[in-house]
Amino acid sequence: MKPHRASVKLAGLYLAIMMAISVFFSINLYRVSVQEFNRDLRGQGAFLNHLPGGFGLTPPNREQFLMDREQSYNHAKNHVLEQLLITNLIILVGGGFLCYYLARRTLKPIEEAHEAQSRFTADASHELRTPIAVMQSEIEVALMDPKLTLAQAKDRLKSNLEELAKLTKLSEGLLRLARLGDNGLEKKDVSLPAVANQAVDRVLPTAEKKRILINIDAKKDIKIEADEASLVEALVAILDNAIKYSPEKTEVKVQVIKESNHVNVQIVDQGIGIKADELTLIFDRFYQADSARSKKNLQGYGLGLAIAKNIVEINGGTILVDSKPGKGSTFTIQLPLKS
């Protein structure tokens, strides 16, 4: 109801401006038309007065001629006024519908941004409350236990440290998203094979723990204009996601493929895959495939892919995903070649 009310108010404002302009021009058009009619009327009268002998116009005929001319003048004025009123009425009705349509189009992205911001705030609040509630509960239970041993106290402190690490990771992710919104990236010539190697180096310790092999196929030195640090972060987020959802002793491929007017960076894994109805949701902030996570007991906040998508788009590219449950996923980053 509120969006409709806002649209009506904005449409009313648009319509008021439109009608003010229309009425202003109508008044001036009517004034100019009347002046032209008067000028023609005076010109005809002056011409008639200078006719020698009136060219056969007797006084009664002359009076009738003047009366007919006056009626024609009044009829022309009324006709112009009538047409202007009809025109303004049409503008009022048609303009009302047009203004409402324009108001809806104007407010739609604002409403969507507001809804996205509301969802983001609600999700962030929920994710922040969870580890805080866990720490608070553990501390309260520990304080109420008179027989708490040193070993038990250390276990509680260790658990609290884990929750603090989660909070730190979440806060860092939120800060990255906020910085990406400012779009303060420094674009320059970047070697994509070098970016891919930097990203792989950062996730190697995680891959080695699961004995996952990462193969890089990026032989040619392909350069684009982009922000190097942010692209490395995007690839790290996707690689981390691939490693997280891949079984042990599997392989993750990183391929840099040059096309005619763009370059593809593909990350192919042999993981659990993504359901078709989730493919459009995985890049949403805080979205997590709950069934997959519960089976694998994986921790995360669903910010990595959202950050990667924002980074790729800010660098002028797009990110696509192709996946089948149980057969792995292929993430493709398309970036424009330097012109």
C-alpha cells in the first residue's frame, strides 16, 4: 500500500508540473490568437473605411457586414478557447496515466534497493546475534557451575574464541561489501594468468588439508584493464567455495580462455553441485544451501559468492555458473579484453 501511495504522490507532482506548463502555453497561445484576430479585424475596418464610396456597400449592408465580422471574431475566439480546453483535458487524463507509469518506473529501483537493504540488515542482524547468543549462553552456564574445572573453563574459552573468529570473518565480509559499494577500485593493465596464480597460492593450504589438487591452465599472458587486488579476491572466494564443497582427493581446474572480444576464467570442481532452483540464488547475500551444508557440516555466512559477483561486475564483467547435483560446478567469469 505504501509504494502505491508514494507512486500516486509522485505522479501527482509530475502531473502538476505538466499541467502548469500546459496551462501556461495555452494562456499565451490564446492571448496571441486573440491579438491576431483583433489585428485582422482592425485591418479589415481600416481597409473598409478607405474604400471610395464603399464599393456599393450601403449603410445597412455595411452594418450587417460589421456584425457578421464581429460574430466571426467571437466564434473564432470561442473555438480557440474550446480547443485549448479540450487539449488540456486530454493532457490531464492521458498525462495522469503517463505520470503514474513514470512514477512507478522511477520508484521501482528505489523500492527494490530499499527491500534489498532491509533484507540485508535483517540477515546481518540475525547472523551477528547467533554467535553472540552462543557465547553469552556458554559464559552464563559456566558462571552458574560451582564445580567448573580448569579444563572445562579452557574448553568454554576455546569455544568462545571460535565464535569470535566467526564474528571477525562476518565483519570482514560486511566491510568488503561496503567498500565495494563505494566502487573505489584502481583499474590498470592486469595479467589474468598472474591473477589466477595469486588466487591459487592463497587457497593452497586449504586445498592441501583436503588433498585436493588444483590445476592451472593459463599459458598465454592475457591482459585486461581491471583492479588486480579485487580480482584476486573474487577468484579466492570462488576457489574457496569449490574446495569447501568438493570431496577429498578430487581436482579443481582453473582455466583462462581467450575469446574474440572477452576472456573467460573458468573454475571447475568435482563437488556436490548445486540444484537448478538454487542457481539464481547462490550469489545473494547470506544465501546458503542448507541441505548441502548440513550434510557436509560446513561453516559460512554466504557472503563469498556475493562479494565475488560484485567485484566482477564492478570490473565490467559477468559471472555465470553451470552445475549438476553430484557432478560438480563450473563458475565462469567473463571479462572484456582491453580495447
